Amino acid sequence: GFSYLNSNSIDKDLNNFKYEQLDQSFTLTDLYNRRIDEKDHDNSNNFTLNYTKKFKKPQQQLTSDLFYSKGTENTLGDIYQQYYNLDGTPSTQLPGIANTYNFNSETNLVGQIDYDQPINKKSKMEMGIKIRSKKTEASYRLDNYYQPLDIFITDPLITNDFRYDLMINAGYLTYRNKVNN
């Protein structure tokens, strides 16, 4: 058997948030609106391959399965933050402008082979191997707009890269024997 699935999507989100920050005595200290305009592109591919071989001897069989998937997500965001005086009138403070870049990727591979061998009517032997590999990447970058020089500057305290690799190899051998009933 073989199967394949692809998923590809693009979505756009526009969010407006009104922030009212209060101190310990619940007195208004800051007032601003933040608009976040994001574009998200997701893509994933999944492959599955299965094989079963049945032999003439009852309950003797060989099965194998292979699964592979790869998914990515790219998100670009534009942030615009407008400040207000505490009475709600527009502030003379320059607006905050930033861009975000978010990339996530995950790759999975799982392979397994199992063999069942009856020895006689009461006993059976099973054996198999399995491998699993997973790779994950996640990157995030925030660039703040510096208005005096008309440039964006990457914020190193918020920007990060994460990588994670996993590899598991396993095998088994099982002997079963029926005693009495």
C-alpha cells in the first residue's frame, strides 16, 4: 500500500489590540494600540508505504511500514504600535514599528519490519526492528525599526534558533509457547 497527503495553506491575520497598563493600585500608567499584520504559509507532505507478505504456513508473515513527513511553517509579521496620552489623545511619542520572522520545520521518518514465525501449534517466534528519526528547527527573529537612521535592527535578546534531533533504533525478539490450556 502507498499513500500521500499534501497540505498547503496561506492565511493572513490582522489583529488590533488595545492595551491599558495599570500599576498596583489599578491606576492607568500606559495606553497604546498594537496592530499585528501576519502572513502565514504552511506546507506539509506525508508519505506512507506498507507491505505484507503472507506465507503458505498459517500465521507466518512479514510486514514492513515506512512513514515520512515533512512540514514547514513560515510566518511574517508587521507590528505597528501607536501610543496615547492617559486621556486617550494621540501621544507625540514616535510609534513602535517592528517586523517578525518565524520559521518552523519538522521532519519525521519511521521504519519498521516485523516477522512472525510459528514453530509448531503451541509456539511462535516474533522479531522486528524499528527506526525513528525526527528533526525539528524553530527560528524567530524580531527587527525593530530605528527611525533616526531609517533602518531595522535585529534584537538579539528576542531572536533565537532552536534545533533538535532525535534518533531511536530498537529491535525485539519474542518467543511464545502455550503450556496446557
